[in-house]
Amino acid sequence: MRIGYLARTILFAIPTLLALITITFALIRLLPGDPILNLLGENFDPVTYAALLKDYGLDQPIYVQYLRWLWDLLHGDMGVSIVSHQPVTNIVLTRLPISLELAFLAVLIGVAIGIPTGIVSSTHRNTKTDYTVLTAAMVGLSIPEFFMAILLILGFGLYLRILPATGFVYFGVDPIGNLLHMILPAFALGIARAASIARLTRSSMLEVLPQDYVRTARSKGVKERTVIWRHSLRNALLPTVTLMGLQFGYILGAAVVIEIIFGIPGLASVGINAIQQRDYPVVQGFILVFGAMFILLNVLVDIVYTFLDPRIKV
């Protein structure tokens, strides 16, 4: 049953992804600027300019370029970067794991902080603990990621000097160094996620705790910890799982600023540089990959739903 649901969801996602890349293909070409002129500079040779236009297929009508790109995409070819002359597929395979690592760590921080604090807040409703959690969550949501990143760099990187302020080390080269360089960027993205998850977990728990099955478990003498973590949390996690899936996709977009601030060579920073340089193939590959991942995350969230709540039929 879940396999059929997954197949239907993917089938319905294809038009969405096609619309996304079509709009991106059109919009990037409506922006002022010429990628070949950016590459050659002001004192360019007209012959070289014409040759490069032909090499990259930019001398063709827009619809021809679009159909040609779709045809190549169906064969696993996302094109070649106009600026670096590297295959876009290689750029994605090299840079995407870095952005995914950053997003995963940010979500992990958000979950590790948000769910426990949300539970504590709900079980201590209208107490100092509850008010403290709500205030901290409001502050976390109010601080933009880029400003939080600057605060973390100043505090832990330059003042206390206990973590690297900027830079990046590949995990395969130095796993410990990689994690140390990722802590501050992940916290810069994860703190706002933790605040959102804490508030939603609190609200969901407050709806679940008065339910009959929770009172029944308590009346049978079940330990309070078991009542909270086993009977209540599972149902309260349904809206939180949705938020986590959406937040992961949001983090991939917000990572653009964080990667630039911390000097992390992820796909997000490559994508924004490609937009500035009018590197059409890289921009198209960047949007395609991030759009496909966002759609995939929504599919995974729906599947997780069925495991958390068997009453949900697919």
C-alpha cells in the first residue's frame, strides 16, 4: 500500500518539478546581463564571443535551448558551467553533500533542543519554566540567521576562541575538524528551528495530554515518564514531523547566507554565485536539485505519518 502511495506521489510531483525548472529557465534569462560577456570582459573579441555563444547553444532560440536542456537532462546531463567549464553534475555531486551535512546538523540541533524543551514546557504549563521556554523561543524566532551567525562568530570564534570562526575542512580529510567548523553554522541555522519545534511540540502536547487514552494510562499506574514519552509524544509528533520536513527544505535555502558568511563551499553558495554570474547551467542544476529534494522531503514526511499514526490510510 505504501509503495503504491509513494509511486502516486512521485508521479504527481513530476509536473511540479517540471513547472519549477521551466519557470527558473525563463526567469534567469529575463535578468539583465550576458554570461558570455561576464566571462570575456569588456574588451572581448567578437569572433570569440560568437564562437562561445554557439558552443553553449546560446545562439539558439529560447525554446530550442529549453528543449535541448530537457533532452540532455533525461539522459543524465545537466550541462557544463559557463564560468568554470565543469560539468554541472560534478559540481552538484561535490558540493551538495556539504549543504546536506549543514542542513542535517541544523535540523538535528533543532530537534535535540526543541522537542525536549517543548515537552518540559507543556508538562510545566503556566510556570516559570514554561514562561522561560516561551520567551527563549520567541527570542530565537526573532533573530535572523545572518545576525545569529555574526553573534556566534564574535562570541565563540573571536572572543572565546573555542571554535573556528570561518573556513571549512572536508569530512574525509579531517572528520573532527569538519565537525568543529560546522558547529557554529549549524547552530546559526538550528536555533530558529529549535524555537519553532519547541513551540509546536508544546502546543501539540497540550492537546494530547488531556485525551482519554492518556488519562487511562495514568489510571493504570503507568509511570509518568512512559505516559509522556511513549503514549503522548508519538501522537503529538505528527505536526512536528511536518514542520521538520518543511524546515529542512527552508534550511537549504537559508544556507545560502550562512555558507557565504562562514566560507563553506556548499551548493547553496555556488548557486547564488552562479545567479550573479548568469551561469545558466549551474543555476538550472541548482534549482532542479533543491526543488527535487524539497518534493522528496514532503513525500518522506507523508510516509513517516503512516508509521506514527496507523489510523492514517494511504
